[in-house]
Amino acid sequence: MLQLYTRADLNALISIRAGETKFGERVEILSSTKNLVAQFQQSNAKYVLFGIPEDIGIRANHGKPGATSAWKAALKSLLNTQDNAFNKGKRLLVLGHLDFSELLERAASFDENSPEYHVLLSQLVAKIDEEVAYLVFQIVSAGKTPIIVGGGHNNAFGNIHGTALGKNQAINVVNLDAHSDFRSLEGRHSGNGFSYAFKKHFLDKYFIFGLHENYSSKKVFKTLDNHPSRIRYNTFEGIKIRHEQGFSFQLNTALNFINDRPFGVEIDCDVIENIPSSAMTPSGFTANEARMFASFFGKQKNAAYLHLCEAAPNPTNEQEMYVVGKLLSYLITDFMRK
């Protein structure tokens, strides 16, 4: 269910300062959940932001919970950035978040020791898929570009499905990620959003940017290599450890592969060094490289959405919330900035 934000909701998060205009003071909002497509069409904003504060898909994939908190951190930081010639709040409509609190409560009631535990979680993920896909479809069909802050990477499926329906064609995706998330169709979770989208023909071409060689199985590599015309990848080690390819060169390689139709831009925070996430890594791309990625693909005409996922700051740790919120805010504004 969509939880729409009011101006008062946003103002409660903004630190007003004399002589400055904060980004959040200039963003658009909606007044009602009725006739969303018509309201989107009437909006002057190009981008529509919403959150998916859930971690059910991560738990279904045997991952570390906690991704529910990233949205709150991101929104507060974003609203408090400066509105200026580089950052224009009027280009963004802040919609709200998809409220999955009931599903989260149900997931918390499941017995983790039961052999049915992950099956039951997967069934909840399938319900989340439907809600995400429908909202993304409404945004895209109105000619807007969704910016989605998760939540787990399971939501890539809903993003791809909804965008494909909105564009009336299969789409491509570039994914900055330590993992392919192209695992077996074993029930929905955060590790198989792309394989499900591929199987259901919503995803045409898929480029994985920065795969970690230590954390991709032989089976996954074999599966990826079986589709050379539709799936390509590079590895983090190839780019940053062995210096076989340059980062900028690989950005253009990925773009050339996916740029023949609308494409989604996925960024999994697991790939960014020392960022609290569902699979935090001490060895990964820097925050600045992730920003370069968001900026590079955001400038492209065919960029159809941005999805930031898997960040999992501890909500009781102010420093973690601040760092993650600021990083996600940078990635959003970099993607929007032309």
C-alpha cells in the first residue's frame, strides 16, 4: 500500500536555515492517491522518488536483515541538500513509500527453524513484487523516471516488470553489483530478481558491472556465459585489482551493450567499500566510483529508472544513518543532474 507524504511530513525532516533554500523545500508532492497517472502527467517534475523499506527478500535469500532503514536515512539527507543551480528540487516529485509493515510483521512471526521458513518468505516477496511493479508501471506510463530506494535487491524484478509494462517492451539493465542476482528460479528472493525477469521476458539484455570473483559460483558463471548475446559482465578484480580494463572504458562498454532500448540502472550497496549493507565488503568500489556510475548512466537518454538497494544502516547508530543517507543522497542527485 502506498503511503503518500504530505508537505508537513517533509518539513518535519528539513532543517530550515536563513539565507538558504533546501532541496526539500522545492520538491513536488501529491495531494491524493487517486488517479496517480493523471497527477504524474500534470507534474512538471521529471523524476518520481519512492521508498521500499523492507528486507523480506534479503531474509528469503539467507541474508542479513536491516535494509528497512535505508529509505529513512536517504530521504532525510536528500531533503536537506542545497537547492541551487546544480541541484534543482523542482525536478523531483517525492511520492512516499510502499508500506509493507503487515508483511514484515508476518515474516517476523515465522519460525526460522522451520523447513518452510524460506518458502513462506518467498511467498511474501511475490506479493511485494506485484505492488512494486504496479507503482513503477504507473510512473513510467506517465512519462516519468522512477527513483527507488530499497529494500532488498528482490525489488529489481518489480522495477523491471513495471518499466517493461510502462514502455510496452522488454527493457535492458545495467547493475553495479558484487553478485549477479541471477540465481535459480527457486522461489522469489533478493538473489534471483534478474533471472526471474529474464525468464518472463521483461528483461532483454543484462550487464553486471563489478562482479566479485570470490562470490559468484561456477554454476552462476556458466549460466551467464550461456547467453553471450544477452548477458555480459566484468569483474571487480579485472578492473581494480589486475587493471585489465579501465573504469571509464568499462562504463562505455556497458552502455554500448544496453543502449539499444530503455534501460534500468541498479546500484547494490554491497559493491561499495565499507558501506553498511546486507553483505558489507572491505574491498569494493569507492563511493566516488559509485557516484560516477550513477552520473554516467543518468545522463543517458534511455535511462528509465534508478534503483538503490541493500544498504542496511543500524537505525540506532547515528553515524551509520548519516553516512548511508548522505551516500544515497549523492547517488540520487548525481543520477538526476544533467
